[in-house]
Amino acid sequence: MRSAVFHGRENIQVDEIAEPVVERDSVLIDVTAAGICGSDLHEYAAGPIFIPGDAPHPVTGETAPVSMGHEFGGEVIEIGDDVEDIAVGDTVTVNPILYCGECRYCEDGSYHLCESGGFIGLSGGGGGFSEQIAVSSEQAIPVPDDVPAEYAALVEPFSVGLHAVRNAAFSAGDSVAVYGTGPIGLTVIQAAKAAGANPVYAVEPQDARRELAAEVGADMTFNPIDTDAPEAIIEQSDGGVDATFEVAGIEQTVRDAIRSVKNDGSVTIVSIFEERIEIEPNEIVLGERTVSGTLAYEGGPNSDVEFGAVIDMFADGTLDPEPLITSRIGLEEIVDGFETLLGGEHDEIKIIVEPYSSH
């Protein structure tokens, strides 16, 4: 079968690889759609980061080259003998978290914080940029018929946004500012609005992304190129918002997110960074602000907790993935998709890869 394989920095190739084997507790999926994620772009441009380079990954035992793609879903075409809750023909999304099951975090049920953890599509175990993939039935979460199969690929990024909001220190009615309105920033906006945030401010330099932020729920947007966004937010919110989310992954947005939150407010960093950054600790200490990080979503036996919540909110319309999808491409076009997103195409948000489609 065909699969997009990471061979090294700026070297992804569509290779013919062996078809996956179905174990007793796994399911085989024909991949309908897979999303190109910011983490994939980091790997392509600056990796390997999560992808194991010289040392085998402790859970999968694999090193590069590995198949990529961790935002995906599709149709179950075969199930293992021990699988009971999933049937052939079901549409599923996949929670890609890998974990050891033995460290202190796994023992506490915090599988996404596993000391040896990783992700399908980054750490080995196959990837969603493939025609087929076999995964543990624990990781496959059914998607109801009233949710388009293509949306199964967006459950993962929306779960990132939901997890960030669930872990932030704010309550319904609190004011929020989101720095960066790429795909994850847009999911944070939608999740924050669903949780009762009011108002929500969004900071984004690209016009099209700022407009989309307003479309999905931001009450006011700012262009940091021509506006001092923290100053404007402080003025609008009478001294600072209750909570900020940093979803751009650069030094300036971290500093601005800290600056624009009120004294005793919370700053949640969602981004993955390619480089070290500097911050001013006194801005945290003197205002008793709380700065925390958030990683991914719940996994392991809890795989359907946040994934299931997102699916339910897709079904009832609370969350809307459609505005994020800007292009659909075939597997053979995947490098062009990466290059387009890295090139800063202003109209592109989420490019969906359809392995069985030829565009």
C-alpha cells in the first residue's frame, strides 16, 4: 500500500510499504481523510523532533523512516478476534497517543503524560497518511452516521483545543484572549465559546485567519502588526482578560499573552516550539499570574473522553469543523501541501489528505 514516509528533514516520500497486520485486539482502517498538522510541519521543516531519530522509540521500537499522519479517520474493514465494540463498516476516528503503561503517569491514568509516550504517525505504529492502518481498538472511537466521515480527521485537533480549555483556569463568563488563529487556535476559540467564555479576543497577523476567527466565535480581533494587541486588550477588558491562550509558538506571543492577562489570571501555552525563548519572570511573579502548558488530550483507556465529547459537539453543532477545511488533496500531493502551509498561504488553514483520492 502507499504511505507518506518521513525519511528526514524536508524529505517525505510516498512509498510502497507492507500492508498492516490485524492483531486480536486491533482494527484495520481504510483511511478516508487525514489532516496536515502544525506538528507535522515542524517535523518536516526542523525535525526529527517527536519522530525517533537514532534511538528507537521506547513504545514502538521504531526509528525513522516512519509513516506520518496523526489526525485521521476512516472505515473499519477488518476487526481482530477480541474486538467487541467496533464492527466492520463503522466510521472511526483514532486517538493516536502511545504509552508504556508502567510509569507513574500511566499508573495515575495520565497516559498523555507518559514518560515514554508518543503518537501514531510520529513515533511509529503506522500513520494516517496511508491507505490503511491497523490500530488498537482502544484507540478507535466510532463516529455516528450524522457526522460526515471527513470530520473524523478533525476530532484530534479539536480535542487539543478542548483539552487546553478544560485545563485552563477560567469559568463561564470570563474573558479570554487567544494568540494565534491557525487550526488549533481556531479550535480553542470554539471550545472556549462553548465553555461560556465572553468576550473572546483573537490576535492574528494574517487577514484571512483573523476573519475566520471572527466567523467561528471571536468577539473582537486584532492585527499585531499595526496594533499593540496587549495594550488594546487591556483597555477593552478593564485591566486584562481572565485567561489567555498562546497558540502561535513564538517568543512575542508568549510575552504578549502574559502581558495581557490580569493579575492572578492564567496563561495556557498550547504551542510546540522549535527554539528556546526568553520571558520576563517578574511579569508572572508581581502579578501572581499562572503560566501552564497543555499537551494533546487524554489517551489510553480514556481515549474517548475528550474525543467523544468533540464528536458529540460535532453532532449537535456546538463545534463546527467545516470552516477549518480549506483544501483537499491526494496522497501524491502531500509534499506540495506541506510546502503550501509552510509558505504561509493566507487562505490555507487545514489541508485534508485523502489517500484514496486523486485530485
